[in-house]
Amino acid sequence: MTAALEHTARRNEQKPEYRVYTVEVVARKRLSPSFVRVTVAGECLRSFGAGGADQRIKLMLPQPGRTVADVPQGRDWYAEWQAMPEETRPTMRTYTVRAFRPSRAEIDIDFVLHGSEVDSGGPASNWAASTRPGDRVALLGPDRPGTGRMWGCEWCPPATARRLLLAGDETAIPAVGAILESLPASACGIACLEIPTEDDVQEWEVPSGMEVRWLPRKVGTVRQHHGSLLEGALSEALRELCGGNAEPEQLTSSPSASLEDVDVDSCPLWEVPEAPARERVDVESGELYGWLAGEAGVIKRLRRMTVNQYGVPRTSVAFMGYWREGRH
């Protein structure tokens, strides 16, 4: 076997398998009008494969009137899940690990509540709004620690990054909070976060060089359309991080700015650098690394603005459509 094949074999041996963790709700805390935190625990979580700050897992929710016993177990769980009748097949939704405490075998998951514009009436939101300690649910996650995409993690700034840019709507808040709290004290940059109301602002401990800009859509009786505040705030942040008061057309670079269209109604918008970005942004502040997530139509517009107008290399930004307006 050649050295290259041996390296590939070793790497493949380290890939995680995804397994079902049956856990119990041990706490539920209302964080704000639009957010609730559910804490789940179980001895099985001691082997949970923690992966990174923005780690995604699957939540497996029994159908109304059913129990967690419906969730398939074992290595063939997915094929068994697909083969189940719709009336008994558990609902599967993607969420972020807000915090993992291995010593206590606990995971926190933050939910956007049913009353918001984002997940109104969705099964996971409804479950989070009504679940109580003692309820049982299933999670799907890796079976061993690691890092990277195979562990459901996309946050991966290169060592050369000097400025960080994060942006998202309320569905991205749990991941952004976890990312910011994981940063070294020397981190610098801007996070632009659109939330349903001014009462949804959260308190996080973040590096002094990271500025968090909260963008409530509803202030008093005035309500803005989803995504409108985020676009303006991101444009302002890009001007600051990429060239002071320069106009977008002055910052645009080619061919990095070339960008094809994405039909977010027929395919997911999920464009993440495969490896740490090597292409540099030619600005005084140093290399920029970005992470943008939220409603797919909004992220599509932010993607075009970031790359085409401001000339940020596509290899330096993760663009993720977490959800699509009008769909659960």
C-alpha cells in the first residue's frame, strides 16, 4: 500500500458513525420572547462526539400521541426511518448544540419559539414550547469526538484571519453565540444578528474586540421585513472591515467576485470553504473570514453582495441557508 493510500485509510478509520442517543429533558428555560433553551441528558451522551462551536445535530421527535420508542436504533436507523409510515415516522429537524457538558452528560439546545415569523407552527418549535422535564426524545450525532464537516461543523477560520464577520437571523443565534464564546481573547470583528424583537437580545461573554450588533425587526409598533435590517448592517460592516468608507465598487476585485446564481427553491444554499482560506483580501485590516447563515433567500442576497460588490473571496466565507421562507 502506498503512503497516500495508507493516509487515506487512516483518515477514513477516524470518520465518525452517526448514532441515535435517547435522552431525557431535564430543564427548560425561557430565554426571551422568541427563544427557549431545552437541556437534555443521558448516560449515553458521555460518548457523544463533540465537534466544534457550530455543531449541528438532528432532533428526532415522535409523532403526536407516539413515544420515543418509534425512533429506529442501530446502524441501519436511516433506512428503517425512511421505510416507516408517515403517521408513525418521527419528525427529524436540524439544530445546533448550544453547549455540551460531558462531565454531566448534558446538551443545551436553543429553539426559536412558535410565535416568531420563522418557525410558526413548526413541529420542533411546538415541541420546545410544550416539553417538560421527564419527556424523552432522540438525538442523532457522531459517536466520537473530532472536528470538521463530518461532525456537522462549518466554522473553520484560517490561522491567518485577522478580522471575523458573522451574520445571521434568529435561527443562527445559537451557533453564533457558541462561536463567539469559543473565540480567543485576541479575536476582532463584527457580528450582525437580526432578531424578532428588542427583548430577544442575549448576553454573551465575548472578546472585547468582537462587536455584536443586534438588529430587532420589531421595535414598539414598528415591524421590519425579515432580512431587511441584516442586509444594511452587513453592508456597513463590510465597508468597515474591507476598506473604511470606500464604496463597494471601489472594493470589488475580479475574478474573485465572479458568482453564479443559485435557485434556493430547488436546491439548498450551502457553500462552505472546503479548507482554510488561502486567498487574501487586500485590505489594511488583514484577511477576512466570514460565516453567514439564515433564511436562504436572504443569504443568497448577502452572498452576492459580499462577493460581487465587496470582492471578498468565496474561499473566505461560509454561506448557509438554514431554512426557506414558507417551508417548515
